[in-house]
Amino acid sequence: MRVIDLRSDTVTRPTSEMRRAMAEAQVGDDVLGDDPTVKELERAAAARVGKEAALYVPSGTMANLLALLLACGRGEQAVVGSESHILHHEALGAPALGGIHLAVVPNDERGRLLPDPLEAALRAGPALVCLENTHNRCGGAAVSLSHTREVAGRAHAAGSAVHVDGARLFNAALALETDAAALVADADTASFCFSKGLGAPIGSVLCGPGELIGRARGLRRQLGGGMRQAGVIAAGALYALEHHIERLAEDHQNARLLARGLARVPGIRIDPDAVESNLVFFEVDGPDPRAFRAALSEAGVLASGTAPHRVRMATHLGVSASDVEEALLRTRRAVESLPAAVAR
Ligand SMILES: *Cc1c(COP(=O)(O)O)cnc(C)c1O
């Protein structure tokens, strides 16, 4: 039985074309500024999001950490959403390594920052305000251009810089039918991942003004993120940037197909209309949600979750429409295999 892995869009393997690009990459020592492929990737990434410069880093976590370290001195504050990746999934690097206080503002269910608490937080004079787009824990919601503008306007008026954690920025741009550059035009810095829906094996990028990114390069070195012949992996990222953005539409279609199918399974609660990108969240009725996850993985479908009752499935380039159909059959079987109290 072929396992259908819907845990995350990070589980993709490089395609053979991508592997060829990586094998044939021109490389040099990037810490010495000698790697032409990394330089090309950084130029192309910055251009894609309309920023002056970019820095290739090992992970989205490091890109966000650099944005926080650049904007905030020790003892200063950064505003983050209550459901943000920075708050929940980055091992609290900014407080631990930068002495930065994370001032938490509630997210609404679509990943926006609530206006009144934001206003209150801004009165404390934070050095940075962070947004996330698409918003992972808020259902993969695409955060609108108007919300980004509104938040950036208020933040800048209060003297704070703005960072957009755009791990899945191109998914957001697709969902909103706009371009990625427009979505981060009002932000000082923006990051995005090559290792999520774009399907590259490693790496993310921090984009922003040239002077700032120059300083980020020094900070990356401090964090141990200076990479030598990084062109080998940068070539995969460059390939992804050039060939895998358009195909995200397929992932979004498959996510909608998945959501509509799940809505027909008794015992599963989901609003298919809330699925805007490649992430599908749903809840399972019953006293023991772990039994569902166990039955699901037994049936050959892997999913993840942010709470016991809350299951997440992600579509990506390793998942076809027929995989989705098969995953739905297996999910239905898994629910039916549960004790009656759970399946109802
Ligand atoms: C995945 C992700 C990141 C970065 O994750 P890494 O695993 O460190 O690359 C940052 N923000 C969001 C919203 C993410 O989903």
C-alpha cells in the first residue's frame, strides 16, 4: 500500500529535473561571496517579491529570527499573532537569543490581527509588528492586501517596522489573485520558504532593503547559517522559483476536492468554503480523537494536527487528484472502523 503523506507540504522530494539542476549547479564558497547560483537565487527571489535584496538561509525559522533580530534590540518588543508560527513553532528563538519580548495580539479565525488589541500593543512602542501569510494555524487563510496595508500603516505611524512571515506567500498571492510583491509592498521585510509548496529540499529567503539585508548577512554568520557551496541546494530553490509557482493552483484545487469530500464523511466537521489554499483543517467528533489519527495512519494516510481534535491535511506536489480520491476512501474507512461512539 502506498502511503499518502498529507502531514505537510514540506514532505516533497525533489523532482528529477530539480535534481538535475542541483547536480549541475555552478558553485563557490558563499561565505566568501563566491557562489554564483546563490547570488542568482537571491537576485531572483528579491525581484519576485519587489524588494531590493535577499538572503538565502537554511530555514524559515532563521529568516524570521533574522527579521526580529534586525528590527529589535535586547529588551525591545515585537508584536506577533496569538496563532503565529513565530510564537508556536520556532522554539522561541527571538526571546532566547535576542532578548526580544514577544507581545501577543489575538488573531481572528482568518489570521488577521484584532484591531483594538493591536492598537493597545502599539502604544507600548514595539520595534516590529509581524504578520503571517498564508496563516498556517488559522486554516491556511490568505490575509488580504487591505489588512496588511491597514496594519502596516498603523505600525509605521507608531514607529514600528513590519515583517511578513510569508512561508507560503505564493499560495496567498494565488488565493487572492494578486502578486506576491503587492502583498509585501507595505512591509519592510518579508520571508518565504522554498521548502514548502514550492517543493525544494532546503531553504528560505529573507527579503528587504539592501542595507538591512547586508546586516542580516552578518547576523546569519553569527547564528551559524553561513553555508559554503550552497549553490547545490540553491539550484533546487531556483528551479522551484522558476517552475513550481504556477502549479500551486493544482494544490489549491486538490485541497478543495479534499475538503468537499471530507464534508461528506459522517463524524467529520469541516467548512469547505473556508479552504483557501493548500491546507485543510477539520475536526473529528468523538471522545478519542487519537483513535481516528491512529486508524487513519493504519489505513495509509498521514495527517498532522494542532490540537487533539483538530486534524490538518496539506496538499503538495507529491499528491495528485487521484491520491486525494484514494485518501478520501481511506479516511472514510478509517472513520467507519472506529467504535460507534466515535463514528456516531
Ligand atoms: C514552515 C513555516 C515557517 C518556517 O519553517 P522552517 O521549518 O523553519 O522552514 C515559518 N512560518 C510559517 C507560517 C511556516 O508555515
